[in-house]
Amino acid sequence: MTITTAPAVGLDATISEQQVISKIAWRLMPLIIVCYFFAFFDRVNISFAKASLQADLGLSNTAYGFGASLFVVGYVLLEVPSNMLLYRFGARRWIARIMISWGLATAAMVFVRTEWQFYALRFAIGAMEAGFAPGILYYLTLWFPKSHRGRMTSVFFLATAFSGIIGAPVSGLILNYMSGLHGLAGWQWLFLAGGVPCVALGLVVLLRFDDSIDHAKWLSNGERRLISLQLDRQKNEIGERSAWRSLLMPGVLLLGFIYFLIQIASYGLNFWAPDLIKTAGEGSASAIGFLTAIPYVCGAISMLIVGRLSDASGERPKFVAGLVLVAAFGFIATGIFDKSVAFLVGALAVLGGGVVASIPTFWTLPPKILTGAGAASGIALINTLGQVGGIVSPVMVGSVKDLTGSTTPALYVIAGLCVLCAVLLLAALPRELRSKDFHQPR
């Protein structure tokens, strides 16, 4: 969508805002997508490693769920400190540090032999990755005015869809065809494939990223000034708050709880979709991988469509609420059709179209009330509170399955939480979060 507005005094009228935004996007977004692909692939591959990992280590469903959720515990504990350090040291160096350290920790999963080693290393991976997603979300606010953030955030979160579309089939193929190669189990190769590329990507980040638009030598002075004026104006409208004051804002805490509910749904899909398909009757690891990709394909399509529509209308909360209600319907249908592979995959497709697309749309909300150091800490806190859902969801679903032999009751509970999330978005948000986002003339 081309945006045409009158140029401000002192700016080169030949410089188009849309051209500058496109230039910034092509410089930053491909690398950001690839980095986040591996971040999310790391969360998806544990679900594919589940069966062989449990067999080799002797893990129950509850133990697996607990170990999987320890990743989130490490992530949650260090999320806010990590983002505050990112603000202090600069995004380029800190994001590179995150990529390299978590890549090494993920690759080290190849050495796990006992249940306690599994627990310790999953915690370490989460601790090393802490701050990555909120750091990137904060980084985007330094480059893109709010009228473009719906699309840019959707592009960023396309990586979550790609991790399912590409990562799920690749995970299945690795488990099927690389098991036993050079004496390593398939799940060991899976963690090597997720970890080693992250180290290389960390080095690329050091070369490619700049800490802010003022450091971007690949933009002309006029291009930097055009975007900087908009960013500064929006920052002044919101007002600067300290990092610590932002953590106590009611709007921040409410957004954190809403994101907690969204993440319960998201982890319900990410951790258990392969297991649900397998339980329904599909036994081939590679087939499970390809079928698991379907919800993420639907999520990617939904994400791009909703990103454009939400930018055009500025009605962010209504779009998020609609998407989580679609996810609620998908969870109910998944529980109903848990014995039929065809209908189950259809239900998961609906679920993916709702929950996968709800996340980038949600992340257009925090920058409406946060800026500067407050944005760095506030976005991290919201993500931290949300990621607690990643602790609750795997343990809850795993425990229910151990107790009842079925995941269906847990799926219905998650559907109810999605409905609660939609109600909060439509009825409980403060005025500044409900206000529309419109493009402002230069």
C-alpha cells in the first residue's frame, strides 16, 4: 500500500516515505526472519523429538512436559534483565550474543543422557535465548513508525509460520533418515540442526545490524531525517517513562496477562500438534511433519492478511480478539475430532489461522503506551508474563494426558481461556490502547 502525504518543511520532497520504509525493511527483515525462524524452530523441534527422546531417556509425559517448560522458566527469569542490557549495550551486540550463546546451548543437547541433564540444559537454553523476541520487537520500534508496525510485526512473526511450514517437515525427515548416522540418534541431529546455524547467524548480526536509524550509514541524511522526525513525534506523544515505572503501569500488566492467555494457546499448538496427529492414527514421522505444517501455512496467510487490514483500520484490539475466538473454535474442534486424522488436521488449520496470526497483531499494542527505556523493559515484562503460559500449557496438557489418557479435556480448557482473552481485549483495555492507529501527515 503506497502512502502519499505532503512533505514537512525542510525535507526533500523527492524522498518517498514508502521507499525509505521499503529500504529499511529489505535491509533488516530478512535477517530478522531467519534468526527468529531458528528461535521458533528450537521450540517446535522439542515436540518432534518427544517420542524418541522419551524412549531414550525414559521420560513420562509429565517429565517431558516439565522439561520442555523449563526452557520457559529460564527465559522468563532473565527476560527483563536481558532487554534492559540490550538497551544499555545496543541491539547489535546483544542480539548477536543471544544468538551465539543459545545456539551453543541447543547444540549441547546432543550430550544429554539423563533426565536431570535434560532439565538443566532446557533451562540453560531458555536463559541464553531470554530477551531475543522482545529485543527484536523493541528494535522494530526504533526503525518503523506505528502506521507500518502491523505489517512489519507480521513479517517478523512469519518466521513462526515458516518454522512450522519448513521446520516441521525437515524435523520429520531428520528423524526418519538421519537416525543412527555417525552413531547419533535422530533427535540429537535435530538439536544440532537447530543450534549450529544460530552461532553463524550471531556473527552475521554483528556485521549487518545497526543500533538505531541514526547509525545507518546505508541511508542518506534525508532518509534518516524523514523517519526520525516521525519516530520522535510519536515518542513525544507517548511520553518517556523510566524502565522501572513502565513495569508497574496497569496497561502493561493487563497486556502481560492477555499475552499469557495467548501463549497458553500457542504452546498448546506448538508442543502437542505432532502428538495429536500421531495419536489420531498417523504413524510416519515424515508424514506427521508435513501434516503439522498445515496449521502454520494457514497462520502465515492469516498473518499477512490481518497485518494489512489492522494497519488500514487501526483497530488493533478487535482484530486480536477475533483471532483468539477463531483459535477457541479450533481447539474445540480439535478435541471433537481427535480420532480422525483428516478432520483433526482441518481443525488444527483453523486453530493455526487464529492463534499464529494473533501474536503479531497483539504486539502492535505495547508501543501505543511505551517508548525508549520504558519500551525495552515493558515489552520484556509483557513477553515474560506471556511466556509463563509456556510453562503452564505443556505441564497442564501432559498431566491431563497422563491422568485421563486423552488431551481433549485440556484442549477445551484452553478454548475457554481464549474466550476470556477476547473478552478482556474488547472490554477491559484502557482508552489509549483502544485508540486507533492512523498515519500522521509529515
